[in-house]
Amino acid sequence: MEYLLIFLIPTVAAAIIVILAKRIAAHSFKCKHCSKMFHIKWTKVIVTEHSENEYKLLCPHCKTKDWCTEQPII
Ligand SMILES: [Zn+2]
């Protein structure tokens, strides 16, 4: 039973992280410098420094690395 939990807990935790990251990646992000919108991969969501709905990303349009705001899905 313990062995099952040791295997199950990290698997479930990893699955939740992937699902949440994919949901965040479905949103677009707005650059504060050029006001353009862009998307990022879900894998990047996991490794990117963030606070609430702000993500520190490299803008593909103006190449500035700064805090970008997560936009709601319309
Ligand atoms: Zn930009």
C-alpha cells in the first residue's frame, strides 16, 4: 500500500501541474513595452518566474524580457 502511494502521489501531482500549465498556456500574454499579444508553450509556464497573473517572459515582437500580463480568454 505504501509503495502504491509513493508512486501515486508524484504522478497525480505531476498530472495536476501539467493540466494547470496547459490551461494557463491557453491564455495570451500582453507585452507592456509594445502592447502586442503572444502565446507561450505550456512547458514554459512551468519554468517561468511569475506572480499572480504576471509572467516574466521574452516578448517575441520587441525581444524585451519583462513582466507580461496574462489575458483573460474572450
Ligand atoms: Zn514586446
